[in-house]
Amino acid sequence: MQRNWLISIVLAVSIFGLCISLQSSSADQINLQNTLDKHTILQVQAFWDPIADASLGLPDYTPKHAALFKNLSPAHPNREYTADAFKTFFPNKPVAVGSVWELDTNKIIPFLRQFHSGATAEMHINPGAWRDSAHGREVISGMESDGAVACLRALSAGYAEIAFRIHAEFVLDKEARAYFTPAQFAGRLILNRKDGTIREFHLYLPPRNTNVDINALGGADMVYVPRMELIGQNIDDQSDIVSETSMTEADAKSALEAAFYKFSEIERLPVEEAVAYAQEKNRPIHLLLTWGVFDDESC
């Protein structure tokens, strides 16, 4: 009898602890779907600098190339977006800080068409497939990297910050097979949870050298564009934001990168540390030298 009584006590305590744990886990999550006022409107400005440098000089190769690449500028310097447009970036279920979710790239494309009407979610070269000429078949590698992802980077009583990363490109001229493929678009959206408004929206091409891949008339090049971004700010929202829960911008960047590239989970070391580690473990170093980078779409 005493044994049964003790078992009952243990079970009751265990169930109570589980309930507390589940409540705590649920409390750490937030549903953002219904926080945005349906009447929310935000003006967004577009900026697109000319190509400042090219690895192989393709933009100046012929007058046709120059016509395709030398005079690129925003199709719509200013555009107004409604609440429905921004909801595209929200998760469709409750999430916690650090959660990562996929975005519907086709619903992101209207933002990119503020730059150019040829914006598309379909990359002209699928890095996950290639033609095996020896056997006359297409090989799928499982390394597709198109699409868009987002994560909840920070949360406070009044605000939520979503970081995102988008892979897309622009068809400049289909007949000339002219494509403008940014390395990536990064950005963030800050939601005022109390007012149901967008405090800030920023989508940009990271200004790293050779940050765009271009193709035209059978040629290809890697080029540098200093500035390509969309900016929208609610100037009436100037409150200080003190995040109660957050992840660093670097951690958010890594989480978004890992959603595209499985190899980003591999630990990478500076050359000096790698050499020292190899000597310590008596292991060889396998060196792979590439022209360009692995972790974006610029090459």
C-alpha cells in the first residue's frame, strides 16, 4: 500500500513538472500572425548604384553588354506597401527567438520588382543539378540554394525583430540570356507589437566585393555593386528598444546561412589555427582553392 502511495506521489510530481515545463516552453513562443494592423502602410525607397568594378570587364565588352548593365536603376524609387505584403515575412505558427522558418519567395518577389520587373525566384542556374554529358542525364546533388528564410532575432514587450535572407535574381533580357544575380539579399523587419505597425524595413545587398554574378550573350563575370537596398522607416516611432530576449546579429546570420548551405555547419579555422591543429593531431590538411565564395550566390 505504501509502495503504491509513493508511486502515486512520484507520478503526480512528474506530471506537474511536465505541465510547468510545457507552460514555460509555450510562454517563450509568440504568434506574430495577428499583431499587424490591417491598415498599416509603409513607404519604401529603393537605391541601386551602378556597377563599380568587374573582375573580367564584361559590362564594357561590347555596346550590347554596356546597354544591358551600365544603366541599371530602380524601376520604382518609391513604393507603398500594405500590411499583407509585410505579413509575408511572418511565421505561420508560434516561434521563439532563434527559430528559423522558410518564406514563400514568390510573395517576396513584389518587393524585388521595385528594383526591376525581371525579378524572379527561379535561379537560371540550379546549383543542385548539372548535365552528365558522358551518360546524357541530369544529376541532382541535393545542394539547391534558392529560396528565402527568416528568423526571430529579438523580442521585447513592445517589439519583435525578424532577420531574413533571400536568394533571387533578375532577368534583364531573356533573348540575350542576361541575368543579374545578387550574392544574397539580407535584411530585417522591426514590428511594433503594441501599435501593430512596421517600425523599420531594410532589405539590402551586402556590400562585399564581387557581390553580384552577371551573365549575358554567353559570357559571365563577377562584379561589385556598392549599394542596392530598400529602406522603409516609420519616422513617428522613435521609442527606445530594449530586447528582453535576443540572439546576436552574427548568430542570426549564421542560422540563416545554415538553412541554405549544409556545409556551413563545418567548423572553419583561420589558416594559422588549422596548421597548428593539424600538427597537434598529426593529420593532413586538404586545401581547396576557389575563385569566389561558397556561401552565397555570387559565383
